[in-house]
Amino acid sequence: MATPPPPHGPHPYTQPPGQPQMGPYAPQQPAGPYAPQQPAGPYGQQQPTGPYAPQQPAAPYAQQPAGPYAPQQPAGPYAPQQPAGPYAPPGSPAPAPAQAPYGYPQQPHPHAQPGPVGCQFCGAQPAVQATVRGHQGILYVMRFLSRSGVFCRSCGLATYREMSAKTLWQGWWSPLSVVITPITLLVNLGPRSRFHALAAPVGGFRPSLDPGKPLLRRPETLLILIPLALLALALTVLFVIGLFADDSSSEPLTTGAGQGKAQALAVGDCVRNDADWPDQDLRTVDCGSADAQYKVSRRLDSPEQHCAGGDYLAALEYSPDGATTSCLTPVR
């Protein structure tokens, strides 16, 4: 006798009655204001209260844990920057002034008051802005030197004395430098007076420059006597040459070599002129010799008398009394 098949019962994977269906094909519960409310009766799920109740985050910002286990904020260049300006949260500290990247100095504010400036060599104060100049001359080459900056009293005097001392022995060896060097030394007297007016330097980050000996006590100052001596010698030589030139042009013409006084000419003498007319250097010669050029034909004793045409007039130095003129007639 065959056994009848079992009656169709529930599916083995069917959820028991009264339990929510699970699995990928389970119906989704709607969310939002239309979601079904859970019953809050004696059998509803109660939320725990008291010190063990879970803390809900406060809107709109979640609470950060505090205490020794709270996460630390990174410091340094990678720390998060807080917003500044109108968007900063209330109660946030004022942002620190921005620093220039890579160590470059900040530009001063255009309306900021400048503070006292120290010496550029030692940093001491008080200090003054000045320019010290120098000059070098070598034949036709010249160099114009200058050193500008902020100097205290000691550093300024040291710079002035050094450049002026070098100018005294390097600035005379070209034609134009003879004039430029004294002008340069006079211009440097302006910065020198400004340095002397300063007080003693204080507060420097290093010792000030040593001014050394005064300019007039240095060996370079003695070298200025060399161009002055050469100039005095040149003026003396020119004066002597001019004096001898004036004396030679004022001496009377003489006749004959080695005579210091003009020889008086008499009527009938034959003479020769060793100079070019109108200059006269007359000397008496034999009338029969080939050197004879002129013959004294007459002497003009009065203003009404005149020499013949073609005659030359002898200078007054050759007359016996120094007041009458002799007529020189060419012999050929």
C-alpha cells in the first residue's frame, strides 16, 4: 500500500508569522515624516536614560571630545588657518600679522615714521648721510672716485682721511688732474665738517673704523710739495726767459763783432748791413772790398734836408751826436 505524499506545508525558508520579512526581497520601510511610528506603550522599545544614555550631537556642529584623549591640532606651517575678517567665528582671537616668506624683510608702511639710522660700517649712532670723493690721474687717464653712505663720526673721518690722502699723491699725474685734484680736496671739506659735528659713536654691533692720524700729519701730505715745487720752477724759468728776451730786443744794433756800442758813421764811410731791413746791424768795411753795400753820402742836420731817392736812413745810434740821421747810398 502506497504512502500518500505529505500535505503541502509552509516553505522551509518562510519567515514565521508575526516576524518582519528579511532578505534582499524584504519590503523597505519608508523614512521621513511618513514613516510608521513605533508604539510607545509598555511593550515599545524604551531609550535608556541617565548617565548611560547615548549623547546625541548638537545641531548644527558636533561636539568634539575633550580631555587628555582629545585629538591635538597640528602646529606650525601646516596648521589649519582660522578664517579672518567678517567670516571669523565669534570669540576667535585676532590673527597674527603675516610674516614674509623665506626671511625677506617686510616693506615699511608708507606713513610710518623712520627711526634713527646707524652707521653702515659699525651700526653706531649718531650717523649722517654723506659722500666722500677722490681722484686719480695717470698721464691721459683719470678716475673719479666716490664713497656714499651713512657714517658715524669715527668711520666718516677714517673714510675722509683715507681718500684725501690717496688723492694727494695719486691725483697730480695728468694735465687736467692738476686742476681737478684741488677742487676734489675742497669738496671733501663739506663732509669733514659734518663728521666733526657728530657726537662720539655709541651702540654699534662692531668697533668703529680707526680715523688714524690727521691728514696734515701723514706722509702723503708732503707729496703735495712736489707739484708745487715743479710749478714754482716752471714759473721761474718762464720769467727769466722773458726777462732776457726783453733785454736783447732793447739793445742797440752794433757794428763789428764783439762791440757793445754802435760805431758812429762819418760821411764817406762804407758799411755793410748784417741784418735784414728794417733791422740794422751796420759795420764799416773797406770801400774797395766786395762786402761794401752802402756809403754814407750826407748827414741831415735840419728837418728841411732830405736824402736822395733810393737812399736808406741810418739809425740815430750810428750818428756822432745821436740826434742826426745819415743817408746810406747803395754802392752798386
